[in-house]
Amino acid sequence: MVSRREFNWGAVAGLGAVTTLASGAARAAAQPVMSLNVIYPNHEGAKFDVDYYRNSHIPLAMKVMKADKVILIEGVPSKGAPPPFAMICHFEFASAEALAASGTAPGIEEVRADVAKFTDIKPIVMMGKTV
């Protein structure tokens, strides 16, 4: 049986959940991964151009920030209700130093200025690490 500590929720969206399961030994051997999570709360009349975000903004952000990996989670309606978030973006970095460097990287102002091209939503930003 898997304990609650070994059950890592990756994302919960509308119709189901993405989960990752690992044995205690596998989790103990893994190094923590640092993350930058950009969460776009949905609201009535919100503008969010998913195609521009995925095809233009994210490649620019990855190039400038030098993240190791990115996971995009687009909100979908559930039971007739709109999703609470238009998008959740999860950037992964190998270390706290790499994450810190991403915020001052040359070109980061261009990444920030690009946000207005795809959304009018003020994002919530959370730094984190795997546990």
C-alpha cells in the first residue's frame, strides 16, 4: 500500500488527476528539484492565448531562463463550470542557484514584457521544490 507521503499529486484538472508514485527508496535517492510555478487564475472575460503561449512565450522563457524542463497544464471545464485556472506552468531547475539565476538572466525583461501579448491575467508565482 502506498502511504500519503509517497503519493505525489502532479496536477488535478477537471476530469482526472496526474499522479506520480515512487517507492520510499527511489524517492530517498532522488535529489530535490527546484521549480518556478506560474499560475494564471481564471476569471470571467479573461484573455489567454494558449497557442501563442505554447509556441512563442514558452520557447522564449526556456531559452532565457535555462530551465531543465517545463510542464504546461491547461485548465478545462468540469461539470459545466469554468476551470479555476487558465494555465499552470511548472518550470524545473536542477538547483536553487539555477532557479535564482533565471530571475536575473539577460533577456528576462523581454520575457516579462511578452506576457501582455497572450494574457490580461495577473499570475501568481510560487517557487518550490520537490519533497
